[in-house]
Amino acid sequence: MWIETLEPSPLREGLRLERTPEPCVMVIFGASGDLTRRKLMPALYNLSRERLIPAGFTVVGFARRPIGTDGFRAAMLDGINQFSRSRPVQPAVWETFARGIHYHQSDFSDPDGFHRLRTLLETIDRERGTGGRRIFYLATPPSAYPEIVRQIGAAGLAQPSEPEGWARIIVEKPFGRDLATALELNRQIAEVFREDQVYRIDHYLGKETVQNILVFRFANGIFEPIWDRRYVDHVQITVSESIGMEGRARYYDETGALRDMVQNHLMQLLSLVAMEPPVAFDADAVRGEKVKVLRAIRPIPPSEVDRYVVRGQYGPGSVGAEDVPGYREEPGANPESRAETFVAMKLFIDNWRWADTPFYLRTGKRLPRRVSEIAIQFKRAPHLLFRRAAEDLEPNVLVLRIQPNEGISLRAAAKVPGPTIQIRSITMDFLYGLSFGEEQPEAYERLLLDCMLGDSTLFTRSDEVEAAWRLLTPMLEAWEDGPPPDFPNYAAGTWGPEAAHALIEEDGRRWRRP
Ligand code: BG6
């Protein structure tokens, strides 16, 4: 076992010992939606169960449906029972937590609803000691964001009314549909909130294993000297999912994999793996380095998109042992949909560290397995002493596995025991589960807590979002203006269209089998 340590995890210790925020209120817009039940409430419940948030913490669910506070609490309890990582709900923890859950019924465009919200928040401040500290969470469809932001501003809620108070806003993805809409949304938000009040969420950044990319790179001395074009042949980033649409085809038809996954999650993984060491682990320094990576990626003009980017859509097939329908047959999908459910691309980062080192990215639905990983593929040893014994030997690969089987593995060559020199590839593995125990906090737990503490390091800054869109928008434009794609072009349960293999194979390389 490689890098085996049974020391307590510093990240979890840090969470436990130093990081209790002051009581605050979180107003969730779109509280009757799926995100609140599946992710936000289970995360808040677990933070409360682990005593990481104080007793006065309060949630106000803001939505249109007339369900009342009792109905809302019951729906949230149901959601936690279904989706929380710790189940069943502990009655004593729930009772305390539920006392701080309120429901506020209003239309998002009704000024009176926001004035009533203000009165409610003032009452909560008095009764639960929340001191004018407020988080507004946009969990609605994105089309409602501008109106809600405007109404928050008009009701005077964007600036604290109390000396100890603050106001922050969390914005869910997707952040815009392209560069122009992202710029416009940033502008609309900036009319009401300062940038340091804005928390654009990308849940990948809350994953322990994603944060560990930084720790692994910058807390160890041995990797950084070889983390560049001299030693690295190329990098592969794979985020594959075996699931299909799960009832989200209507959303997905408007979105597609490039907007749903690449613009945010894959771009974040790419910037963490390629960035320079920041001068400090704080929001400005870390995000400053990440944005430099995004800006250094060589732009792909619309006329070149087909050379560097492959898109796909799944047809019927089988995943595991199960026969599954094609994308166009999913409930709610348009039978002639042009939405891509798969994207692969080759990118170059034009800076001193990475010049001419390809980064291959791929993501898709209905692929054979759920795997997220980053593979750093090193160059071959400069001189092979054991040429005959090692003809098919694969070069070293360092794999950062984000999920599942979270861990890090290094492929190296070793001698097979015996009287002759025979060489095989072996892997040295570090597994999170074995070293730190199985249970890891959910990404949303970490991110919600960070927002309460005012730490935006793991949230996306406006210039990062814009830089990612600047790179991807020409791809969307080329697809929109070009002829209809030959969809479906891969069978569910396979690793994407043929063209995705050609993209890397014509460079003399091949995709890893994760
Ligand atoms: C979401 C996407 O942001 O990420 C989904 O909208 C996708 O389509 C999900 O399934 C994947 O997240 P995770 O944490 O399961 O890898």
C-alpha cells in the first residue's frame, strides 16, 4: 500500500475544530424543486447533525406553491430520509433542525412578497439571533435569476441592516448559456451585489477528492518538478456517467453536455490540474491562478471545431445487463433532438509549463461506467535498458480518481520474480476509504459551510466563468450553424462515437480504459 497513513484527515479535523459559523438565515428560492430536497436540505441536516452549524441557523424556503411551513417541513424530512448520506433521520436532531425551517409563499416577481420576506427575516433575527446575516440561494431555473436578484435589491436586502450582518448570494449552475448571456447575468448581479458577495457554485469543487488535487500537488515536493511539458506526455480528463436522463430530458434538450458538464466541472478539473502554485490558499490567489490557465487555453475558432471537438448522442443499447432506450426515446426528449450527450476534445494550454502538451477531455451519459478521473500520462523513460523484456511496457501514469473508489494510483514497471528479466506494469494504490474511513461529507456540505464562513475559494469568480464561456462559445456556434449531426452516433453502454477514438488515436495515443 502506497502513502498509507492513519492520521486523522486534516480537512475533516479542520471542519470540526475551527469552522463554526455564526447563526445566519439561508433563503432558498425555488425551494419546492428537486435540488432543495435532494442536495441542499440533506447537506444542511448533516451539518446540523455534526454540530458544524449553530442551533440558531434558519432556512426560509421561498416558492410559489401554497404548501405552508408544515407541508414544507414534511417534504424536507421526506427528502432527507431519501437522499441524506446518514439515514434514517435522528428524531432529536431533526426536531431542533426543523424548528429553524420556515416557508414563505410568493411569486418571484411580486415586490410585496419580498417586503414580507424582509419582515420575516427581521423577526427571525430577533427570535433566533441571526443578526442580519443572510444567504440567498438561487435554486430556480436560471430564467428566474435576474428577476429575483432585482427584487432582493429593491427590497433593500442586498446590504446588511445590522452592524454584524452580511448578505451573500449563491448562484447555481448553469451560469448563462454562452458568453453573452453569462456576461449579462454577471452584469445584472453586479447591479445589486459586490463580487465578494457572490458565490457561484460548482459542486465539483466541494468534492474532497477535487480539493485534494491541490493538496497533492502543492503539499508534496516530489510531483511539482515533473508536472510539466518536459515529463508529461499528455493529460486525460474523463467524467463518464452510466445514467441516462432520469427525467431531466427537458432540461437537457436545452443544455447538452458541453453546457451541463464541460463549461463547469471539466474546466474546473482542468484548471486545478494545470494551474501554477498560488501564493496563498485564499480566494484571490487560487482563483487568480485558475483563471490564468483558462485564459491560456488556445482558442478554437468555429472553422476548426470539427478537428478538435467531437460530440455524440446515445442510441439504444445496454448498460450493465440492462437494455436502455436511446436519448431521443427518453421521456420528455425531443425525438429529433440535437442535444449532445457526449463531448470529447483536445486542448492546448499555451504557456511555459504546458506548451504542446495535449489535454484530452471527455464526458458523456450512458457510458459503460461512472468514473471521474484525471490521468497524467508521463513520457517514456529516455533510454530503455531492458528493451526486449519491456517491448509493450506502458509508460508511467498517475491517476487521480475523483469517484468512485476515490484514490490515487501510479503505474510503474517492475520485475516479475524469476531467473530472467521480465517486466510488467504494476500499480501502487492509495485509497481514501482505507486511509481515512469510508464516510466523506457531501460536496454541498463543504460549500454551504464555506459560504456561511465567507470563504469563496471553492466558488467560481466572474472572470473564470467568462473565460470558460469564451473558449466554449465558438464550439456552440459552430454546431448551431453547421449541418445537423449524425445523431445518434454511439450505442448506450459504449465509450462514445468512433470519432472520439480517432481524435486521440491519430496522435498515436489512446483513451484509457478506466
Ligand atoms: C450535474 C449535472 O452538474 O452533475 C448532471 O447537471 C450530472 O447532469 C451531475 O449528472 C454529475 O455529478 P456527480 O457529482 O454525480 O458526478
